[in-house]
Amino acid sequence: MYLKTMYKWAAQEDVALLERNPLASFKMPKAPQKDDEIIVIPRNEVALVLAALESKQTYRHVNWASYTEFMLQTAMRTGEVRSLMWDDIKGTKILVHQNYTLTHGLKNSTKTNKKRWVPLNKRCLEILEDLPKNDRFIFPWNRLAFQSYFRKKLSPLKEADLISHVYRPYDCRHTAISRWIEAGIPVPQVAAWAGNTSEVIFKHYCNTTQEYEMPVL
């Protein structure tokens, strides 16, 4: 990846160390992906997580609890939330069409290269109403700061046995998808909102909740 970036820079018109980039058409092979553990934040721990993130009203002038709860309500990926713009909102829906990665910045495509519309529930609209609107991005904040702050604030809760895991921001997405399934929303609709296939939802999310009880038959 670094070599390809260097060749790209050297072949730029204003640099011109090379006539052309010999790796322009080369695609990096993807390493085999292992299945990450799907962690669902229990209902009785969600309030603790949000309270911990709000305990210091702002970090780097940002209230990260709003970012977190928006993920909890929409199941968006961290980078998708970061790349949302005010112009993407149409009534009570928002268009997810970009992704903000830590390595490449803003990308004009989602992880799956498919656009999707996500409904905004009442809580989402309240969060958006409270956010400053002085930037074209809804959440124009450093994702790396979000992730480090997340761990910093949740680690003491885990050490005190108040929560079962030191949760990651991505666990908000896992939690939202699992809650939608629990609410009886059809898997194809969950997949459409989450930007996955029904196969992925069935494989990874339909058996993740720990809050079902065995019925008496």
C-alpha cells in the first residue's frame, strides 16, 4: 500500500519523477478475514456507556455520546457516520453513500460500494437537532480521537465490573442490528438498512442476543 502511494506521488504532473505509475492498475490482495466476535451491549449497560462518554462534556470540543448514540440508533459503520453531510438528509431518511477511513480519508463509496437510505427515528432527529450546523459534515470529528476516548472512558467501568466488556464503537452497530432482529423486523429489511446481505445477517447476527429465555412449551 505504501509503495503504491509513493509511485502515485512520484508520477504526479507537478512532481514528474516518473513518466507513469507502474502500479496504477495493481490491486492489493485482501488477506483472509477472520470472523470478529459479535458483541451486543446489554440493555442495562447502554445507559452506563452513554453516561461515561458524557461525563466529560466534551473531548476535543466534541460530545462523543451523540456520535455513539447515533450509531446505536442507525447501525451505521463508524466511518459512515463520520462522512454524513447535512445535505444527505431528506425528510426522515438519510442517504449513506460515503465512508471515512483512517487510512484513506473520505471515500466516495460505502464499504460494500452500495448506497442506501436509512430511516431516522425520533431519537436520531433529536440528536441532529442538538448538533451544531457550522460544517457541511454532520459529525466533522476525528475518528481516531473517538476510538481512543471510547476505550479511555469505558475501561474504568469494566475494571469496576459495571460493564461486561470494554466495548468498541463498532459494537454499537452490532447492538443495533441485533435489536432490530429482536424487534421482529424482517431480515431482508435489516440487511437493507445495515448495508449487508441477508446471508451475512443470518450468519452473524441472528444468534447473538443473550437476552432470550427458553420458553415453557
